[in-house]
Amino acid sequence: MNLNEFEVLVRTRRAVRKFKPDPVGENLLRQLLAICHWAPSGYNLQPTHYILVMNSDVKARLCQACMGQKQVLEAAATVVFTGDRCVVENNLDRMVELEKAAGAISGKYEKILRYYVSLAFSHRPLGLGWLWKACLPPLIRWLRPVPAFPAVHKQFWLAKQTMLNAMIFMLAARAAGLATVPMEGFDETRVRKVLNIPSTQAVLLVVPVGYAADGELKKSRLPVEDFIHRDGW
């Protein structure tokens, strides 16, 4: 695919709210998720999880938790994207071992990675580490640049990572001839209950996927020149 073909793909992706009843094979859906799983993530921690909903009874209950939006019922499947609040504990060691086995990182880089992950995420000592990470940066920032710490802004950090996966998923679906609609209109507590999602997972996005029944949808964008700022605002 060249750049022009990719531009067509992006321009023709639409948020579709009416779907045909045609089924979509689970193997294809899993392939799309395998593709989007290659999205980048901070420190390569890969916090995004995917709940693939295809059962009609579960879809009916999920629809209620999504404010009764019918696309959850009509689409062949719905993917609920979540972010792991315990991603360091769950993934860091496994990720490092895989990277070392693949020759992607050196022992020296591993030490650097572990240091910065601990600095960014740790709540030590006594679970109060987030406090100094919240209070000191505004003061230190007078002297040097300071990043935002996931230990303080975990939900924001998880949302950034998960949306990268979700966007690739929607573009991959478009490439496969499928349609999607990203949904923020849902009750997180109810979605969590319907799908038995553990409290360690933040529910961030709901994306129905299937064959579009809407026909050719029109869409516009404000001029990009209004949004490009060169070398400053």
C-alpha cells in the first residue's frame, strides 16, 4: 500500500450506526485484533485488552449498558477496549524476557527501562509515592522539563495507549471491508458488570464492528491549514 492508497483508506473510514445482520467470522475478527495489538505503547508495556462480544444475549445486555444504542445489537460483534491498571506488575517481566529473546534490547537497556518504569509508575514507599510525583513536578519544572507520571495520571496514560490500538483496529477493519463506530456513550460500571471485567481494568472504548447498512456516508473536515502550527503556535 502506498501513501495515496492509505489516504483513501483513512478518508473513507466512517462511524457507522446501522449494520447489516451479516455475520463476521471470528477468525477475521481475531486477525484484526492481532494486527492492532502491534500498536505502540509506552515502554512497550502493552496495557490494552480486548473483549470480543458476539453472543446475542450478551450483546443485548451490553446494549442496555451502552445507553440502548442499537448498533451494539445490530453489528456482528462489539469489541470493548480496556486498559490494565496493573500493567507493570502483569507485563513488564514477560515483555523484557521476550524482547531479550528477540534480540530487541540489551542488558544495559533493560536496566534503563526498569529504572524509568519504576520512576514513572511506582507508588513506593508505603503507597504514597504518587504524592511526591504529584506535588514536586510543578516546582521542579521551574528548573528543568518534567514529564507527567502515570503513577499520578494512570487513567489518562491508559487512555492514550488504548486509543492507539483502537484506531489501528478501525483502520484494519476498513481495509477488510468492515465498518466500525467508536462509542464513548456507555456506563462503565454496567459494562464492567455485564462482561465481568475486573476492577483492575479501565473500560475505555466500545467499538461495534460489522458490515455497514448505512450506504455511502458523507463526512467533512475543517481546513487542515487551520490546525497546522509551524515551529510554535
